[in-house]
Amino acid sequence: MFEAEVFITFKEGLLDPQGIAIKGALVSLGYDNISDVRVGKYICIKLNNQDKDKAKSELEEMCAKLLSNPVIENYRYKIMEKSSE
């Protein structure tokens, strides 16, 4: 069994409206040394698979087909082995 943490963010150079809003709010609270804020998605997936290579392959497919929009988003992930519960 594996657990994957998937991180999805806008590609560099694309406008991130949430990040801009958060940066503005932080600056208005007095946090003046912020140069940029980027907002993304975090997804945790438990995979019932015994083969790590197969789990990685399936996770890549999930990210490319559903979890991210490859036109405007990048993704990265960590995959960890978990004991059966």
C-alpha cells in the first residue's frame, strides 16, 4: 500500500488571482517583505497497490488525465510506502 501527496500549481508566468489577493492581504497586515505568493492544490491519495512502479505509473496517469490541467498547471508528487491498516 502506498500513499501519495500530489501538489498542483499554476505554471510559472500564469496569473494566480488567489496568490495576488493573499499577497495583498499579507502586505496590508504589515508583512512587507513578500515578493510573491502562489496558491495550489494538495491532494492525498491512498493506493492499494503492492508494486511501487505500477503505483507511480497509475499516479502519473491520474495527474495527467484528471487531477491537473496540463495546459496551465504543473504537478509534482511524493509517494511513500505505508503499512496495511
